[in-house]
Amino acid sequence: MVTLCAALGLVGGPIVAAVGLLILSINTALNVLTKTNHPYLQTAGTVLLVSIIPLLLLGGYCLDKLDERITKFAELTREFNATTK
């Protein structure tokens, strides 16, 4: 679960950024070409761009938890190997 969380947070961030920038650029092009405002596109693009921050924070937090689990597993393995020799 932690691995999935880290992957979604760290891979999802750039994907969300690209989609947000694409939506905002489409909105800007439509504003220039048709001289009309598209508030839903602007809001969607902005929300996607802002959501990068929590996604990256979540991914980093999950990576820290995953690192703690790996470190603890390595310590337990070393202790087990030391007691069985």
C-alpha cells in the first residue's frame, strides 16, 4: 500500500501538472481566438496545477515510510542471521 501511495504521489504529480498546463493553454487559446471567457477550464487547470503540491508531499511521506520499513526489515534480518550462526 505504501509503495502504491509513493508511486501515485510521485508519478501522478508530473502527469497532473502536464494535464493542468494543457487545459490552461487550451483555455488561453480559446480566450484569444473567440474572445470569450471559459471559467470552468480555467478553474480545472488551476486546481490541477495546485494539486501537484499535495501529491508530491504525499509521495515523499510514503517514500519515508517505505524507507523506514526497509531499514527495520534489514535490521531484523541482520539480528536473525546473527542469532542463527
